[in-house]
Amino acid sequence: MPKKTSLSRKIERSLPAELLKLVRELAGLAVRKKLPLYLVGGVVRDLLLGRPNFDIDLVVEGDAVGLVKTLAASTGARLTVHERFGTAKLRFADYALDVATARAETYSRPGALPTVKPGSLGDDLFRRDFTVNAMAVRLWPEPSGELIDPYGGYEDLKAGLVRVLHERSFADDATRMWRAVRYEQRLGFHMEPVTIRLLRRDLPMLGTISGDRVRHELEMVLKEDYPEKMLARAWKLGVLGKVHPSLKGDEWLCRVFANARRLADAQTLVSLRWALLTHRMDQHELEDLIAFLHPDRRLVKVLRDTNRLKAELKPLARAGVKRSRIYSVLNGCEHASLLAHLAAARSRGVRSSIELYLEKLRLVRPALSGRDLLEMGLPAGPQVQEMLGRLLEARLEGQVTSRAGEVRLVRRLLG
């Protein structure tokens, strides 16, 4: 067990000065209001592991919302309050603090959201998922810096183990199966044997979880640095198959996820990973998954574009395919869908066509506008769009390269 003084020093060394100042200000308020205050959860785990984590969670035995409102008033921070749960978030320019009233939870049935009520720190730690996340550091009262570890989380950290707190953990909340996989693979840990046995026993409980909550857990996985490791583990354990039986965390997925890291920026990467995860589903399977997970409209388009393109890309593999043909197949598709096929395609011709579109063809536009065509004597109506399409095709194929060339082409076509 680390010494109290060493934990206090770890906090001081690990947190940026501005964030440390905010935590100290909140602790000062807790002292004045005589409200016990603790650093809890993942930040404690990562503090002990020496991993950076600036997502600060604090628990108050008492009125957390009132305490945070006082700090918000003195600092000008943006405040979000959830009175029902006794929680509040303070947002500053670069950081945020999550502060909650210590609470106990009960589950009316498997998969239900918990019923919460105010409780002690012990109640609050017991409601958590794994021993390594059920530790706290006392900030006040003294002795400040004391590690509170009722379930042996520190020993499990040293042993590299993910362990549930009690045998009903997965039955109460089956999304913990996803979190077990995520922590295990992110930290390079192993689930201890009883936890694996309980997970396998309670796999049917995944059917009690709403699609929205499952989607959130998948999103958290896909935001990780190496989500393919987590998906492979979830597939092996039977967790991924409970989302949809056609989803696989196999060698193919690991390969294309590695390709994806070289193709996408941070803004596109999660959508690209969604597209690759669902890439091998047929249309009916995909629509079943969409109906279950309820993704937003933008992601739905990414998934559908990716699925539709599988058949439409085949002609692009042929040698000498026209540029206008490439444009007509790929134009209007979501960027993440195109990158998914670039990451997954085995055909060099398909990859070359997608690369040509992304690098050049998607930027091609006629110089003349619809108004220009009307001024040249083209009658209003569908002929304008037809002529613009003909100009675009001529641009794509290199038949015209300038505005003057477009004018000559229009005059020739008008006769």
C-alpha cells in the first residue's frame, strides 16, 4: 500500500498546475463546509499506474451540488447539474471536474438503469464495476492522501487483474462486460478466472441492454488507440456476437483497422472504424443492426454508403476505366465510407480509383454556371443540368481544361 505522503506527491506531480489549483480550491471549500471529499475511480487507478488522466472524478459525502455551485460562482466556470443523481460538472477553459454526492445503487431488474440514493463513500465504491476502479484518495478530512481500498484494487493493479466486486456485477449491468474487455486490453491486464466465469455465465444478460447503451459502449471501444484488440477479445468471449452474430473480431478486422490508422485523421477515424466493423454485413444484417443501435443520421449514411459500394466498386477494378465513371460511382459518398473501402480493398484497381477520386476527381467542377448557360442561349429547364453534366464529364476526361474550352464545347453542342 503506498504511503499517504507519496500519493499526495503523485497528485501534485501528475496534475497540470491549473487543474491542481481547482482541486485544491474545491478541497478548501469542503473543509469550510465540513464535507468529506475524495478523489475516486479511474483517475486513482491511473495515478497509481503512472498513466496520465485528467478526467477528474470527485465524491462528496454530503451536498456535492451545493459545493460545486459555490466554486462555479467564484471561478466563473460553466456548470451542468443533474439534481436527480446529485452530480455536477464544472467546465473550465481546458479542464472539467465531475463531482458527485456519494450514493448507493439498486437495480430493479437486470439491464435497468440503477435507482440511486445518497450514501457513504463505502456505498459509492461498492456500486463500481471493478476493484481497480473502486479506490479513492482522501482529500479531506485528514489524513489527506490516504488510499481507501476496500476491495483489494491496489493488489489487483500490481497483479494486472480485472476483477468484479461481486458475483451479480454483470447481471446487474451487462455493459460491464464491454468495460472489462476495454480495461483489460488498454492496460495490458487479464480478467481473473472468476470474473471470466461470471462473464460467460451472464452473457445472456447482454440481451437486457438497450441498443443506445450498447452503441455507447461500442463508441468507447472505437475511440481507443487499438480497438481491434478489444473487438478480438470481445469476439472470442462471445460479447461481440451478442450485438449481432455476423460481427467478427478476426484477423481481417485487425488488418483493416491497422490500415485505417494510416488513412484517417482523428475526426474521421471513429466513423471509419464503424464502417469497417460492419463492412462484411449484407444489407439486411446492416439494417437490423441500425434498427437496434439507433446511430445518428450521419453515421447511418456512412454505414449504408459502405454497404452499397461493395457491389458498385467492382467495375472500377478494370483497366482503363473512365474517370467520369469513377466520379459517378463515388461522388456523394461519405468520406469515411470511401476510406473504409480503401483500407479493405484487395484490388489494386479499386484502390487506385478511390485514391484518384479523393486526390483529384472530387475537386473537379465546370467553370461555367447555369446562369452562364442561360446567357449563352440555352433554354431554362432540364437541359441546363444536362449540359452541366456534359461539361463536368468533359472536364473529368480532360476533353476541356479551361473556361474558354467549355464555351467552345457548349457552342458546338448547341449547333
